Amino acid sequence: MRILMIMPDAHMHKLHIGPHVRSMREAPLTLTTLAALTPDGSDVEIKLVDESVERIPMEYPADLVAISAITGCAPRAYVLADHFRARGIPVVMGGVHVSILPGEAKAHADAVVIGMAERSWPRLVEDFRRGKLAPVYYDSYPEDGRLPGVPLPRRDLQRQSGYMIPNTIQATRGCMRSCDFCSVPVMWPKYLRRPVGDVIRDVAAVRGNRIAFNDVSLVDDVEYAKELFTAMIPLKKLWGGLATVEVTKEPELLDIMERSGCRYLLLGFESVSQSTLDQIHKRFNKSDSYETVMGVLHGHGISVQGCFVFGFDHDDSTVFSRTVDWVNDLKVDIPRYSLYTPYPGTQLFTRLLAEGRILSFNWNDYDTMHVVIQPTQMSPTELYDGFKWAYRETFKLSSIWKRNAGLTINSAINVVGNLAYLIFVHRLYHEERFAAPYSVDNPRSLPDAGLWREAFLKEQTCLA
């Protein structure tokens, strides 16, 4: 039995250097974990393809095709599913977008997997073996807050050369917060933890000394994090991951993280305006404490990839220069900007849908780099032009030098990260797909938006 597992290309944060393509993110764990969960059998042959770094073999002689989709690549996922089904090959679909809009995906798949796949995927494969594939697979979330045990990811099936960091680890899933634009609490309503022993097993099995945690909020459970990172100290790995600014309020935890090899953290600052932070339900961020946050993390030898969002209701045309000035003055090591995007199922989507402010329901544009909403204090074009301007100003060589001058921590990480975004900015300004944003004056958006809005509203009643 040949199983082809696919992650479609969402065109997000990629480097194009001549004929070579490199993802600016860590290697995803979805496909390698599913491969590890596939029931053993001498007749099983598994092929994994992440389209962001390699081509999909469209004529591969698969017996079963499995596609995992996020919102930004959903249309591409449906095209691929339709292609393989037209060849007579059964297709199963899962992932965040499919879990949130399973009725939409059902039109393109023989089966959909909703939510966690740790238990449902092995059951699906066995059902397929017996010729009894069900249309829907769903696994409820563990009541005890513990992620079920999984074997080591099948990294041997993954292309190693296409990612900034090829070795990723997961310790937790979910987040204890609920920001209005985030789909994490929609997808994972509970904060789940893997047994520390399982995580340490995975870390120890990694060849080389650099890993990344792909958890969306790694240190929400402080005591769990202390136990995990203490156990990592003897392994002598260098690592990074995602956290909130509140990690700087935990000096004992930070000491353990530094000793365990933490070298960078991605933080969602989101905005320099406290009124904005309050509106998006991120009150635990205090804009007047950001200087302290940066000082504490730099003091522990930790570089900061700081994320900011443009397009909030309180944002006017001055937000771009104010944010860039703040980023440069406080020496955010590797800044990253995105556009306020109402992903399906989020609080933001519900609100903007009711207000009639969503300009596009074409999921191709849901990559945080396209304007898909009507801002309140500027036009869509002003928002998009300001977004590009902020990237260009931030990653001018003079700005990169200003942010890094005098810093001696993690110079290799900072140099590589800034140069990667310098190349990315060139793509943002010159690639055709980053075209003018949607607006009431841009007729290409209106018929499409109407069709996708109708389809979304039907979705509410189409899943039995």
C-alpha cells in the first residue's frame, strides 16, 4: 500500500535564491508524525511531500493520498485533492482549515479528519485496509490535559535541506490565552502537554545540536516548562521557540532556559498601542514594558524575533513609522510584520463578518501578507503600502546595523535572520502575486468575495 502525504504550498515566508527555494520556517511536524503513527506493515510505503520546498509528484502511483491544509493553502489543497480523485485515488484531508470548515473540504475528499489525528489516523488507515473508510474521523481532546504518546517522527522521510531548522520538537499544544485574531483556541480549546520523558526522548534522538520547538505557547505552564528544560540541560542542545512576553516575569524559569540552551524566542508584541492590545484581548502585553522585556531577554543571551500586526481598528497611517522607530530603538533582533487577518472560526472573523468588513473570502489571500479587510482609519491601499514600507525601512542595511550594533549575542542567528528578511522584502516588492489589495474600487475582488461569503454561510449547516 502506497500512501502519499502532502502539505500544499501556502507561499509564506520563503526565500528564492536563483533556482533554489528555502523555507524561512522550521520543518513542520505534521507529516512526519502521521507517518510515525501509520500502523506497521511490510506492504506500507510512505512518501512525504512539503510543496513549499519540493515538487509534488502528480502521477505518483498512490493507493491513498492524505492532504493537510492550513487556510492559506486550502484552494491549492482542493485542486490537488480533485486531481488525485480524478485518477481514482481516495483522498483524505485534515489540518487546521479542514477542522474548522470540514463541510467545505468534504466536497473534495473521501474522508475528513477533524481535530487531533493521534488516534484517528491509525484508525483511518486500518479502515482503509479493510475497505471501510468512513467519511468523517474525529477524536475528542484528552480531559487530563496530556497529549497521547506518539513515536519518534519519521524524519528519515523528510527533506532536510529545505528549512532554516530541519529538526523540530513539540512539547505542548494550544494556548491559555484567546487573542481575537488567533485560530489556536478554535482548533485546540485545551492546553495539552506531552510527558516530559517523551519530549526528552525526541530531543535526544535529534542529530546535531540545534532544534526548534513548534509549540505556539511553549511556557504557559511554568512548572511543566521548568521540569522540561531542566531535563534538557545535559543534552546540550541549542534551541528556540515561541513564548509570550510574560516569560520575562519568571526569573527562575529564564535561568533554566538559558542553561538548557535557549538562544531565541519569537514573541507576539503585536502593537505599540495599549488600547489596541486591550481590544484584541491581549491585555497581558503592556506596551510600556517592552523595553524591559527586551533588556531581560538580551541579558539572558536570548535573541528576539518580535512580531507586529498592522490593520487594527485603532491603527491610523502613523502606525508604520511609530512601529519601525520602536523596533529600531529597542533593538528587536529580527522583526516580523503581518496584516490583521480574520481566519475562519476566530472571534475576529465573526465580528468583521457581521460588520461587512471582509473584502475577500478567497483563502489564497489568507497568508497575513494580503489586505482582506476594510480598515477603519485608512484605505486598504494605504494599509498595504504602509506594511511594505515598514518592511523596507526595517530591513535596510542601515536599520539592520542600528538594531544589532553593540549586541554580541547570537550574532549568527541575527545575521542570517536579517539577511533572510532582506531577501524576502525584495520578493514582497517585486513578485506579481503581491498585487494591489482588495477594495471597493478594485472590481476583481467583489464577485469572488460574494461567492466565498455565500459558501462560508452554507458551511454552518452542511456538516452532519
